[in-house]
Amino acid sequence: MPVRAVNEGLVMLWVKALHVVAMVTWFAGLFYLPRLFVYHADTRDETGAARFKIMERRLFILMSIGATATIVFGMWMIILLPEYLSMHWLQLKLALVAILIGYHLYCYQLLSDFRANANRRSAKWFRAFNEVPSLLLLAIVLLAIVKPF
């Protein structure tokens, strides 16, 4: 095998590994932020609410870094192997990632509502909302590993 092909393969493995680490960071935030919203929605005292606002803001920053890194490393992999874009499993995975980005941005809207003391959602609603990233994670990982179609 030519040295260039080996080096390109190693680069792809490193980029893929960093993509997975970033994705884990992103999903950790996507799992925990809505859980914080559950507790925040049930909080009645101002001290507790202020504490949740700080935690939510800091977590959103960290998960946004994870999201950005996930997208950057994912794009880097596509640049390294653009022929993957013709594969249906990747097209579906990217569609689900687009939905995930929308979910992430909606979390920011919900965070902003809490910050402005304008939340209108119940803790029960947030419990259901918290399940969305689990379903997306399952579908995305299955597509990436099994590569159906």
C-alpha cells in the first residue's frame, strides 16, 4: 500500500475519532440540558431559579462547542471522502443531524425563555422533550455503524 494512502487512512481515523468524542460531548449536553429544564420548571424559589439559569447557560456553551466540533469533524470527513455523500445512509444521517441542530437551537430558545422568566412549559412537557435526543442518537448511530441501503 502506498505511503500516501496509509497516511490518508490515518488522518481519516483521527478525524473520525475526534468526531465521535465531540458527538459524545454534544449529546451529553443534549441529554442533560432538558433534564435541567425539568427541575427548573418545578422550581419556585428565586435562588434555585437563579442557580438553574447559570447551570443551563454554562452547559449550553459546552454543548455548543461539542456541536460545532462534531459538525467540523463531520465536514472534514466528507472533504476526505466526498463519495460518501452519494450513499443513502449518510444522506439520511445528515437529515437527522439537521433535525438535531434544530433541537439544539430550540433548546436555546427554551433557555432564553427561562432566563426571561417566561417559561410556559411544564416539567412533564420537558420530560417528554428530553426523549428526542435519545431517539435521534439511536437512529444516527445505527445508520453510521450498520450503513443500511
